[in-house]
Amino acid sequence: MATSSSIEQRSIDHVPLDERHGSPRSLLFVWFAANTSITAVVTGALFVILGNTALWSIPAVILGNVVGGFFTSLHSAQGPRLGVPQMIQSRAQFGYFGAILPLVLALMIFLGFYATGLVLGGQAMSRLFHTSPEVGSVVFAVMSTVLAIFGYRHIHRFAHLAAVLSGVVFTGLFIKLITEPATTDALSDSTFAAAPFILGISLAASWQLTFGPYIADYSRYLPEDTPKSATIGWTFLGSVVGASAAMILGALAAALGGVDFLGNQVGFLADLGGALSAVVLLAVICGKLTGNTLSSYGGYMSVATIVTSLTRQSRIAPRHRAVYITLISAAALAIALAATDNFLASFTDFLLFLLYFMTPWSAINLVDYYWVRKEKYDVDALFDPDGVYGRFNKGAFVAYALGVLIQIPFMNSTFYVGPIANWMGGAEITWILGLVVAGGLYYAFSGRIRNEAAARHLLATVHQ
């Protein structure tokens, strides 16, 4: 992609070194803006709804985001090193065609978050411009689509604006909340309940872990020699600080507003802004627009990777890219318009569902990158079905399947409550098992790959 302000030309193909640009500091703004969204505020409210006090919601929020954000930020370092989208790199673990499975699951994530974002973004548009929520969602979908079509550079630029606006507005809302006598009373309740506390940590961790399938998409244009610590550090800081601030705000709002907040989350925050309610709504719109654009852009990457796997292409033409993004937006909008009722309950189920299926993928991807192949990949082979990564990797599928299955007795959702979760009073620790079991098994199954990598390293050392 040229350094001009034109529409992004590249798709899932490798970004050449002479087209790399930017600073890792930009990742702070992207991930702060994406996390300081109304969706994150609603997630924070769930901590109180599920049984935590406002006081104990705060450490649960921070712990979950720190742990989940650590693993997610490790994915970000793959962008500058490989110069390809996150899910293309999954071909190295699952095989050229085998990667279609995690791609389909990732696409479900993008559509789900996109749809929930359209519901809340539509409410903000409705309140600000005095339209119906449905019209607001439609307008919001159009805005997300246009920004995603313009692509990488413009997403980063818009995120700078959204991050600054969100930071200022959220600070003001915090000051407003903590000066309310009802908030002081809520924070004075130090009652601790272990099961809701653990479940809250899991919710925050799941929020972070679900960024994994597309986090490297927004660092892949950075120069190859960008320090790994800088890429990981700025991503971690933006994501963890942004999400923690939004979720704590949501927990305090739920404790203060109760039914009033639950019935109208966007309106409640706008009312907190008083005379500056329009500025609050604008911040909600910009923050959610950033997140929705990432979902639209990431969904396009997943669809493009699936399509090119089946057609054996290595890139998507810009005009086809616009069509894919538009279709993804249309699908998310259809879901949003049909799923506005009982939103909080549905969103809780959605977060937990994503957690069960994506943590094993994240573990396999990270173990392969850092411990098995040690950051050394044949990028050209990622686009070759007959390359060194093969078409299917049975070991990855077995590790992934067992990483999902081991979680079943520990699940706690409206669909199913496992016997161990029930015995633990509803505490949710499946994400830990998914990471440890899937990652450990994949490492155990990858002995041949590790031996071959060690032999290549030894040979290269001898030749030096």
C-alpha cells in the first residue's frame, strides 16, 4: 500500500518491507478506542448483575483484563514479523485447508460483536439525532462499512480521534459517578462472593481473548524490525486500560442506576453527562464505530481467507474487497435488527460461547509462534496448499478438540451448566483449561516440527 491517503490496496497478501510504515505507539490509540466502547460498559454492568458488589467488580475487571490482555497482546507481535493478517498465520498450525475451521469461528465472533455494536451504536445515533434505533443502526452500519473499505491507515487515524474523545468523556463520567452519594453507598458494600467474582474475571478475560483472531491485522504494516516489546506493550496498555476503565464505569453505573441503567444503557450515560450529553453520545458513537470497523475489517479478512483457500488465490481485488465488507455489514445489521430484545442476557451467553471455542485456538497459535517455530515462518508457504504446512494438521485439530471438550464439565451458561461448575457454585474457569490443555497438547504433538526447526538452526549456525 502506498503511503498516500488512498483506499487500502492490499488484502490478505503479504505486506512487502518497502511498504511498511508507522509507529507501534499507534496501537495504543487503536486498542484504547476499541475497548472504551459502550459494549465494554455493558460487559462491566454484567459483573454487578451476576452477583458481584460494585467494590469487588473492580478487582475482577482488572484481573481478567490483565490476564486476558497479556495473551492477546502476544498475538500483536506477529504482525510486524510476518506482515500477514492474523488468521492467515493459522494455516501454519492447522494447515492450508484446516485453517478454515478457526476462520469460520472467527467470522462468528466478528459478526456477533458487529451486531451487538450496531444495537448500541444505533441507540446512541437515535438519541443524538432523534431518529428510531433501527434507523440509527442502519446509519451506523454504513459508517462502519465506509471506514473499513478505506482500510488500515484510515482506521488508525480515526482511532486517534476516538481514543482522545473517549478518554476525556470517560474521565468526566467517572468524576460524575463517584461524586454521587448512591455510588459511595454501593462501594461501601464489601460483601464477597467467590463464584460471581471468578465468573467476572472470566468475562473480562473472554473480552480480551476474543480480539486474538484479528489483533495482528492492525500491526502488520509496521516495519519488520519494530521491537517486539513495543508492539506487545502498546497493545497491552491500550487494550487493558481501555477495557478496564469502560467495564468499571459499567459496573458503577449498574450499581447506581439499577433498572434505569439496564433498560437504557446509552440513555443513562448520556443523562450522566447533563448539559454535555451530546458529547457523551458522540464519544459512544466514535468508540463503538472503531470497534465495529475492526469487526467488519476482520470479518472481511476471514471471508477472504476462506475464499482464497478454496480458489487458491493469494489476494483479493479492491473492488471485491468492498463487496465482501458490504455483505458482512448487511449480515451483521440483519442480526442486530432481529436481536434487540433481552440484549444483556444474550450478550452474556455470546461472550461465554466465544470463550469456549477461541481460547484453545489462541493457545495453539501462540505456542506454535513462540515455542515451536520460534517466530520463524515461510510466509510464501502460507499461500501454498502444497507447501511445508500441508493441507491439514491432525495434531492441531486433536489439541483443539480436546481443548474444547475438557471445558464441558466446567461450563456455566444458559445452554448448559457442567457438573463441576455446578459444584463450584457457578464459578467459570474454562478459559484456563482451554489455554493449558490445548497449548500443552499442541506442543507435545509438534515434536517433529521442533526437531526440524532445531536442525535448520544448527545447520545455519554451522554455515556461518
